[in-house]
Amino acid sequence: MDTTPTISPTDNASAAGNNPASGSSSNADMAGDISPTMIKKNSNIGRKFSLAVCLLLVLSMCVFWLISTYNAVNMMQQQANNLGQTLAQQTASLVTELVLANDMISMNVVLAQLTQDSTISEALILNVDGQVIAASSRPPLAQASWLPRLDANYTAAIALADGNAGYVRIQLDQSYIQASLFRNLLYIIAATVLLLIVAATMTSTYYQYLVSFPLRVLTFSLANIRKGEISTCPEPDRNNDVSHALRQYNATAEFLAQNTFISSFAHRLPDPERQAYKQSQLLQDATIVCISLSNYQYLASTQSEAVTVALLNKYYFFAEKVSQLYGGIVCSCNDGELIINFASSQYEDEQAFYAISAGQLFLQLIDELGENTFASAKIACKFKLAVHSGKVVYGLYSPISGKDQGLMGKTLDVCRLICVESPDNALLVSHNCLSNAGAETRVDAQKYSLIDDGDVQLSSYLCNNPLQLRHSYRTAKSSADFTL
């Protein structure tokens, strides 16, 4: 006999904890289980890693600056020495005849032209005794006061055939070498700052992506084991120590999920003191939708088990998606009957309107439910839908979902009674629900019958014609088709 299980919407929460492959968890849950101290420690490790990289970068830039500066100074100093000596020799050759003729005016003119708009700060003509015959100088170029002046003197003899007629001394201003070195230092500092920013950003991102986030996921999964939830972590494609640790954990988690029953003890018994503290919240105003597959017994006896299971799975799945679309919660699911609670909405009119809209949208999906891949022909499904508003007792513990989402009370019984009276593939709404939803303004309904619940008689209204739900129908259908 085929024993294929039927999946109900209320089984999703418990199935996620038992499935080893259900490792995808929300970031909000992950953040709730990771303590701030742990995050701070991870941040400190990441900062230390980034600081070490930045210090290494600064050290590298300092070494690069020292080497480049040393080479540049040597090269420019050699060029300045060659230039100074060449200028001194050429000047000596130029003033030889002027010295012999003792033409002081011409010598001063020549020296003045040398020092005009050039790096020559001073030019002197000396006799053989070292006395100054002619001289010319210019004021020093403007520069930073904290930079020392660099001047170099170069001397050349005024040579004659039988001896020397004197000397020419030229003083070169080499402050441009210091200025260029200072500009180079500024460029190196600016480049270092930019590289530090890039390095800090890249190392922080690298650490968060490859180390911090995988470790947080692993920590979250390990913390869930204490709650009885065994789940695996996403395995990265890289081969490093972190990915190896994740693979080892996933293998251990799969072994525990197959050979232990930790998930059976994941939920605690509701605390009586906590329940007594919430007594004021147990009785709530709620709107309930009851969906019943009226010919469930007939289909179960005439169709094969594969067809029945596929039909129920599709029915429960579509009902869950419709409830999620309008903010409802599936409270119970059994033998073709499904109860949806819309108490999460803040106002009663919103609860009622969303419940009626969910019921009308489900009516649009009935044709899709009849199509079954295991059946040779389309299955004639008959659904009865009822919506009722009133006071319900909320907060019963559910052993299926492990949450306090169960309902009880007279309102639930009346809703089931209305569902029994509903015609096939139609939506029957109570007078209370229709009044809250906005009768004749937002809901189109016609009076159907009176229902006697034992104490009072309730008027029921038939909502067969769906309102403007085409967009919601397309949204729910596309979402269901994609998931299926």
C-alpha cells in the first residue's frame, strides 16, 4: 500500500527543524542568537587584521620612498655638479680676453647675464691672489623658511699659455632639488593615504565575506542545536580552513539528524505562570475562515491514494499562500478542513475584509486544484467556505507547529456550522463579519439563510461574485506555480 504523506501548511515550521538541508535562516534570527560580545570580538579580530595589513603597506611605502629618494638625489646631484663645472669652465674661457684687457665693465655685464633668471646665485672673477675683480649676485629664490639652503661652489681657472690669469667661481642654488624631493614626499603621502583606504576597505570586506560571516552562520547553527533544531550551513566553494570546518559541521549535523531525536524535544511545555499573565490576551476579536472539502470522503474512496495526496497537498499549499497574502495564520488542518485566523490585523473591519477577500481569491483557484497530474481526468472538487467574526480563545499550544496558535470557543463552532450550510464552491459570510467588512460598500453579498446556533439565529450572506481580485489572483497563482 502506498503511504505517501500529506503535507499541511501547519507542518512547515516543524519540518524545517527536522530537515538537515534547511540551513537557510533569516538574518534577524541569526542576529538574535549571536551575542554583542561575540560580534565585538569578531570586529576586533577584523580590525587587527586590517591594521596589520595597513602597517605593512605603510612600511612598504616608506622603503619605496627611501630608495626612490636616494636614487633621485644622487642623479640630480651628479647632474648639478656636471652643470656647475661646465658653466665655470665656459665662463672662464669667455672672460679671458676681458681679464687681460682689464675691462671691468664688460666683465660685470657678463657676470650679470649669468646670474639673471638662472640657478646661478653668485658669479665671481678672482685674480691670482684670490682678490675679487668682478662679482654679480641675485637674491635667493623664495622658499619655505624651514628648508635649509643648498649652495654648491664650482671653480675654473682662467688659463693662459704660460700660466693663470685668475679664477672664476660660480655658486649654484640647488634648492630646486629639495623642492622636488619635498613634492615627491607629498605625492607619496597622498598615494599612501589612498592605498590605506583601499586596503582597509578590501581587507574588511574580505574578512567579513570569507571569515566573519561563515563563522557567524556556523555559530548560529551550533546555537540551534541547544534548541533541538539541527540544520546544515551553506557550504562555500572555496577550500580553506573555514570551509573545511563548515563541511565537518554539516557532516556531523546530517549524522545527528538521521540518528538522534533532538528535534523532538525542541519545544517546552507552556509555562502556567506565563499563561496566567496573558489571560487578558487569550480572548480576542478575530475573524475566522473555514474551508472544507465537502466531497473529501467520496474522493478518498473513489480516487487512488496518489491522486488524493496530490490533491490535498495542492489544496493545502494554495490555502496557505492565500492566507499569507492577506496576513492570515493557518491554525488547524485535518480531513479536508482548514481554519485560518485573521486576528493579526489591528482593526476588526480589516480582519473581516481581508478574510472575505482571501475566501473569494481561493474560489478563483478551485479550477486549478482540479487539475491533477496523477488523474486521467479533471477532478470535481467541491469546497465550502465560511467567514465569521467574534470572540475566540487564542493561544492553545499546537504540537504540530510548536507555537501557541490554536483556537477554541463558540465562534469557531458557529463558523463550522455556517460552513456546513454553505453551498458548494461558494462563500458564506455571517452578518457580524459582513457588517465589520463594510456591507454594500466593499463587499457584494446577498442574504442566503438563517442559521440557528442554539441560542440565537444568525443571518448568512452569499458572496459568490468575486470583487476586483484579478491582480491578487495572478500574484497568488504565479507564486504557487513557481514554488510548485
